[in-house]
Amino acid sequence: MSAPAHRYEDAVARYFEAWNAEDPAARAKAVAAAWTEDGGYTDPLADVRGHEQIAALIAAAREQFPGLVFRLAGAVDGHHQIARFSWELVSESDGSAPVAGSDVITLDEQGRIRAVLGFLDRVPAGAA
């Protein structure tokens, strides 16, 4: 039997809170709220584990794409301990979305992320 949909949506909301946190202290707190201590993040450009490495990855992405925020693109879909969703990296100044992707996450019993498997669907030339 699958868990209630809000469980997946809540986990994804915490995920975006971490990715959009500008302040390092707020980012560290958001990462700890979203991921398990040994949680991981893997996409074509990164494979990291633990809160410290995840926070450092997010900081590097925010530095590479200043003025852009991560936004959900569509609905969150989930079953059992797994959810999937698409996202865009959106410019706050003009609304363009130069980067987009899709992620699959696995959750623990408390709804924290154990693992993210990310896929990049749209990346500007030279950014990868």
C-alpha cells in the first residue's frame, strides 16, 4: 500500500528548500531536515554522500547559477518509499529556465531522503 501523497510532496518541498537556501547556515539546516545523515545525491555530474557533501554540492550549483531558483515542474508522483518529480532552474529576473531535470528519491520511514537519483534534461552549452 502506498503512503499518502502529501508525504512525497512534503519531502520534495524540503528538498527544494535545501536547494534554494542562500545562507550557508540555513542550507545546512535544510539539508539536515531533508536528508538522512548518510543520504546521497547522484546525477551525471555528482555523486555525494552525507549532509556536508550535499550542502557543498548545492552551494557550488548556486554559485554556478546565481539568481536562479529551483522550482517544481509538474506533479510529484510516488509509491511505497519512492517518489519522482521534474524541476526547472528558473531565473528570478526574466523567468527563463535554462536548466531542467527529473529526480527519483527514496525515503526513509520518517519521510527523509535516503537517496536522490537525478537526470539532467536540459543544460546550457558549457555548463556541464
